[in-house]
Amino acid sequence: MKRFLTFMMSSALILGLTLTGCANAPTAPPKSEDQTSQATKLPEAEAGATRDSVLGSEKRVVMGFYTDPEGPTPGSKESMTKNIKMMDEVAFFWYSFDGNGKVVPTGKVDLKIKEEAQKNGAKAYALVHNMNLTGKVGFNDALAHSVLSNPVKRANLVNNLVNLTTKDGWDGISLDVEKTPPGDRNNFSALVTELGKALKAKDKVLNISIPAKFIDYPADLWSGAYDYAAIGKSADQIILMTYDEHGLGTTQGPIASAAWVDRVITFATGKIAKEKIVLGLPVYSFDWGTAKPLIPDYLSYIQTVDRAKKMGVEILLDPSGKVPQFIYTDKGARHEVFFENVGSLRIKMDYALKHKLHGVAIWRLGMEDPGIWDQLIKTYGTNKETKTK
């Protein structure tokens, strides 16, 4: 996701690497004998109601992304525990894969936390990504290409993901493979098709995160590989990541202005069935300073409000983007901060209702304005039918 994880480095450095990707991504590790055999048989169907409970034209979901704490950036455990009754789904950012399609834990996997979510009525998904978290931090395009372009490795990944769900009791897979090379557009769609069929046979859900766009340009280095129409046919849920309109590599501006979000949704609903689309809500903040004009600090809502108080400045509303912002000067550098609060996020929730989307997803739990939960229960609630204004 065009999002930011700090992972044992300064947030500014990781922000840069995360968004721009890894130019010198490591080569795939050598094959091992138990990872290279191609599976030819799909999993057998099982009885169950996992899919029926969250999918369908009349089902509306609230989803949260769960991450571990990273230095000053808060983790998700406290927020999830407090608000789990208001969530239908939680995706745990705990897994990646290697160059042969083997699933590799990358987070602090704690199945007791996963089980806590399930006991409170939420579906729990294992989130699998292609991000390097050490060394050259960022989404690994070389890894994505290595696995996606090879049918044997792709089949290994599919079967390993299905096995993960059955072995550890996950309700599905949340796939977050980003910066896929444009040349692998059809290969990515093939993975979604193959994984979707395999998970469906086990009564599991396939949840896919895709970058925001309002025009399909297949050669685009960030979004070109993601064929909305093809992905929409095979995935059960599509997280539309309506972030970052402005972020690392750009000058200051709204992370997701109201008009931009509406435009992205309008394009997506022309390609994907609206009952499959879950609107990604950015709940974090960016602080741009003139000393590093293209590398903003990554902050939670609480950190942002505290910074405004510390600097003695007033929080204002950006009239065009309809998002909160403030400006301050520190050590001779001018700073401009854009973020999201309950008011700006309510506008986006209303767009989700207007377009009759499947739900909303919070990136990431623990960084949000606490006031959004009251608005979430009023707009979507837990599996409530679409409301109209």
C-alpha cells in the first residue's frame, strides 16, 4: 500500500523507500526441493459459512489493518481490542513470501490475537505482502516478478497460502503485492484467479489491495499492473487504496482530497462490481518540511494533534481538499501538515455509502482519530445494509 512502515529505522528514511520501492531489490533465494513442485489438484470443498457471512450485495463491512508497533509509531493491538465489536474483518500484516512461493512470517505472529478477533465476531485474514523490512526497505518488484511470472512458483504460492489458512485457522488471505512490474499485469491477474478459486474451495475469502487510479494506463510503474476488471472478477473483496494523492516524492497536499477520492471510486465502480469494493481510509498524517520537501514525516492522529499543540498553532480546514491541516516553523524550517480526522473521514464514508460500496477499511489501526468509531457505527456498523442519505 502506498503507506509507511518504520521498522527499526528513522521514519523519514523508511517512508522514502516504502513508497518509491526498492531499486536494488535482492535476488530471489535459491530453490529448495520442497518448494518447487507444482500442485495440480485444487483443494477439496469444505462445509462452512465464512464467505456467506461477509460477502454479498447486502453485506456491509468495517475492516481494520493490524500492524505491530514500530518505534514511536503505535501498533494496532490496543485499538483492535477496544473496537473489535465494531469490526467485521481484521487483516494482520504478518507475512511475506520468498522467491519460490514459500510463505515467510515477517511480523510478530501471535495467533492468540487473531483468535481474539474471531471470538469477538470478526473474520481474520493473513495479510501477505512483498515488502522488504530490512536492508533496502520497500516493496520488492523483483520478488513480485520472480514469482508471478513463473507458473510453478505461482502455484506454490497459491497452495502455501491455502495451507496457511487451513493450518492456522485463518478466514482468508489479504493480498498486498505492490509495485508489481507493468509487464506482469496478466500474471498478477492470473494469481488472483488461481488463488481465488483455491480459497473458495476451502470456504475462505480472498481480499486484494489495489492502488488508486482514475485512468487505466498499463505502462504506469505504480498502478499499471493492476487490471481492475480482471481482478474484480476473481477476488471476493477489493481494497481500493485511496491514498496517497500526496505523499513521499511530492510536495505537500492532502493525502486523499474529497474530490480525488470520489473520482477514484467512480472509475473503480465502472470496472468492478460495487458490492466487492472496500474503500481504504487513510488515518495517518504527513508533515512536510522545507528542509526535506519531498520526504514527509509519518504520524498518527494523536501525534499530529500533539505536534500542533506543542507548536502553538491552529488546525485549519483545507477548503479544496476538505481535510485538516496546519502550518508551523521549527528550527528555521517551514512545515505544512495534512491529515485526516473524523470530519474528513466522514465525507469519505458518505462517498462509500453514495456509491453503495461493500465497506470501508482502516489503514492502520492505532493511528486513527478515536472519534471515527462512533461515525463508523452510524454509517456502516456491523454488516448493516447500505443506508441512503
